[in-house]
Amino acid sequence: GERRWVWLGEGLGLGFHQPRHVVLDSERVDCRPHLFQAPMLSPSYPKLLRILGVKDQINISHIIGIIQRIARAKAGEPLQGSDIDFVVRLLRTSTALAGRGDEEEGEGEGAGR
């Protein structure tokens, strides 16, 4: 498994996370608890996070991984209200990313394994 971890601070849902579940800037869509925005603990922190594999912004591979995790968690059950709204927002974001050529390869669920 992946051995790299990123500290996001203390608090609900924070703590340590794998770099593939963290981005430096998540202003496009709030994906918590599936993807977190890294805090800026110091001016050099973004450089360290990039070395660990954290991406600058959400990309299509992140979105695919999030949808895969939601599907596994639901185990074939239909999505309900807020889950549907969240997945629709993710799909809209992916359409905007694809239109700008922001997709990156190799970061979905199987990456880094």
C-alpha cells in the first residue's frame, strides 16, 4: 500500500491522509470527506506536499476515484438526496476540467499501489 501520509491538522476529518486524497486548492468543489484541501502551514509546505505527491488542484482522476469509493460504500444500493447532488456536482466539475484539458493520468483508485 501507499506509505506516504500528509498531516492536515487537528479536527474532525483531518489528521493524516494519503497524498492522493489531498489537493493544494479545492475551490472548484468541496469534496470532503473524500478529498481535502491542504492547509498552508508555512510558505514551504506546498513544495513539500508536491514532493509527496499532492496535486495542485482537483483533476478528473480524483473525481473518478471519489465516485468509485462512493459506489463501493453503497454496495449496489441507490444513491439518496445529498449523495446524488454531490455526484452531480462532481460530474459537472469533471466536464469543466475536461473542457480545459486539466485531466491527469494515473491518480485514480489503483494509483500508487
